[in-house]
Amino acid sequence: MDIIFLNPVFKEMIWGGNRLRTEYGYDIPGDDTGECWAVSAHPKGDCTVRGGEFDGMSLSTLWKERRDLFGGVEGDVFPLLVKIIDAKDDLSIQVHPDDAYAAEHENGALGKTECWYILDCDEDAQIVIGHNAKDKEELQEMIAQERWNELIRVLPIKKGDFFQINPGTVHAIKKGTLILETQQSSDVTYRLYDYGRLQNGKPRELHIQKSIDVIRCPYQESLEGRKTQKLTCGELTTLVSCPFYTVYRLSVNGREELTQTEPFTIMSVIEGSGSIDGTPVKKGDHFILPAGFGTYEAEGDMTVILSHL
Ligand code: ZN
């Protein structure tokens, strides 16, 4: 059974940079490329298969026509989306709805639960997760009075940190950060504050009322304990397990026998290189191990982020 390699889709953003080229070797469209949609069947960025039997086919078509490769999982849309984000500048302060709110207010779209693995960041880098308003009333008041510094909760970050962002959580990636994001396949974002920036001479649209609707008050920190399992030549760390996905970090230094028993498993090599059952893989490669892949050998010196439903 073949590994399904994918060609990423790139997005230029006002806050993007060029590290997707300088550090990952991708052929990016410009020096303000903010996002690499690495594993996506979303209509705004549908990856194509690279090589093998399905070369050139979009992931959305593969999902429709060959559901057997994905263990027969039900659903109209491929449910996950994996991105690498290069934030040269601050992203807007934003929040996502849950499935119920998105279904009602966004033409049946999925809500968005997402999680972040910090691939790299500046020494003094920070991130916004959560807020300090005790209830909706205080939240509305702080937003109306633009008391952003008081409202948002800012944390220092370092390489290897991991954060789960549930719907209703105020969040923002800040400058000097490279992130691998695993999320529900959704593009519904409510922008709360954009630092007064202009894009083509105009401020980007804000969604204040929808943000207030969906922000959970008070903020409750999601405390995810990591669980690390020692392997013969490395380790497997469970970063998060939630109703939408489970995400792991796999480190291999040598030869390791592993098993793919899920409907499918997404893999992104984030450091080093090696092989999967003899097929070479390297930093920047994203691929899917299909249903029934079974036992396989991962060999080399590499770190991989894995995810499955
Ligand atoms: Zn987000």
C-alpha cells in the first residue's frame, strides 16, 4: 500500500515572511507567505497528490472517490487541515466558533478547534491565548473601550511548546513564530482586533458581534498533560487527544517498528530525514498513511508530527 504524499498550497498574508522557503525549501509565491496548507482538502486550498497511483488528483477528489483509503470514515469533507504558519508579524486577535454556531451562522461550515506546535520562535516570542474578562458584560465593556492590553492574556513561548485552542478561545500568533497547526477543516475566523493595520489602504474586516457571541467567559485554561512513551530508538509523545483529533510527536533515531491501525494517519516531518518502509522522507514532507497500512519501519534521524481522528 502506497504512502500518499501531498503538494502544499501557499497563502500570502500581510503578516507572512519567507521562512517557508529559507527553512523548508518550498517554492513560495513571495516574501510575505504566511501559510503552507500542507494537508488540506478545503475548497480554499485543496492539496494534490504527489507521485504514485493518484498523482495530480486533489485530496478532496481522493476523499470522495476512494474512501476506502481513509478507512471508510463518513463525512462530506476531509475533516482535518494541517498548516505551517510563518508569522513575521503579529496575526490579528481572533476567535473561532464551535460546530453548532458555525452551522447556524456560516452556511453549515464546520467550527474550528485547532492546536499549535511551536516549530521555532524568537527568544522573546509571545503568544495570545485567553482573556481576562470575568463575564460577557466586562468583555463587551473592555472591547468597546479598546482596552486590548488589559483584555488579552499573553504568554512567553519556546520551541517545542504545544497549545490546544478550543472554540471560543481568544488567540493570536505573534511575530517571530513558526507553527505547525492541526485543525478541523474550517476557515471560519472572527477577527476581534487587527492593531489598526491596513491592507491595500483599508483595514481588514472585523467581526466584533460574532466574536462577543462565541468568546467563552471567563476563560478557562485547557490543561493538557503530555504523555511520553519510550520506544526502542526514540519516543512517542501524545500532545493532545480531543473529539476532533489526536496529535503526537514522534522522534526516531535509528530504526523503529510502528503500526498504523487508524482509519488514516497524517504525518509531517519537521526535523531531519529518514524513511518509511524504505521510502525516503525529509523535513517539509507531508503525507498520509492510508487505512490498512499496518506495521511499518521508520528509520533515520527525524522528528515527525502525527495526527489522526
Ligand atoms: Zn485560529
